[in-house]
Amino acid sequence: AFFTTEVSEESDRRTGLLVEFSDTDKIFTNPADERTENYVTGRFG
């Protein structure tokens, strides 16, 4: 699973967000979400 946070524009509060849930192998080799791919390849975080 890959989690991140989003910041509310109205209140500046952060909320957790489940971006993607799958088998570990799929997350690291063929993620469905670009944000997950950016994280596992080191372009984010």
C-alpha cells in the first residue's frame, strides 16, 4: 500500500490518503498510480 497526505485548501489541515493498495510486487514493478511510481523510484519523498 502507498499512503500520502493532502492539505485542505480551506483549513490547511492534512488528511491521510490511501493512494494505492496491491501486492508488493505490483506496487514496485507496475504501479497503477503515477504518485506511487514517483515514490518507489525516488522522485518523491
